[in-house]
Amino acid sequence: MLKQVDQFFLNQEEAISNCFLALRQLIFAADSKVSETMKYNMPCYCYQNKAFCYLWQDKKTWEPYILFVKGNQMNHPELESGDRSRMKIFRLDPHSDLPKSTISSLLTESISLAKNQIKK
């Protein structure tokens, strides 16, 4: 039987599913202490049980994005806050190559923020 998170990826249209699966690999490659769960019906990625990002898609455009939990503490020109006060998103085009180096640096920063939260 498939886990709920695996079922999430299978339920997506092919281009979005492929995009999310590639993101999943990048997230796990960012740090060996990253774990995966489902929260709010979204894949959630944690560093030592502290959520640092989610995968989701825009309800209007269906574009996939990475939602960074502590996005308000991150400064990158492509991060959008919208009407969120704490979180920011990084939109992706599922029909284009992923900007892997940008994503990796954003993940590193987000994990670092989670590490700092654990230390406090």
C-alpha cells in the first residue's frame, strides 16, 4: 500500500508530478536529516521535526511551487509573499528545466533557519 505522500505525487498531472518528484530529490539531497510527511494535504519537509518547506500548486494557475515556512526571513527576488505574513513561495514552470542551483541555495537557507530555531 502506498503512503499518503506517494499517492499525492501519483495524483498529479504528469508534468506537475515530474516537477514535484524532481523537487523531492533536491530537498532530500539538501541535508541527510530531512524527513517527509503530509500536513494540510501537502508534502511537508522537516529538519529534525521542524517544517521548513511544503510542495503545492497555485489554485488558479495550477503552477507548482515551493512554500518556505520562514520565507519572511529569506531575501530572494523570486520569492513571493502574496498575502502571507510569514511564508513565501517560489513558483516553478513544470514544462521547463528546474533552476536547480537557485532551489538548492533556497533550501540551504531554509534548512539553516530551521536549524537556528532548534538551537534556541
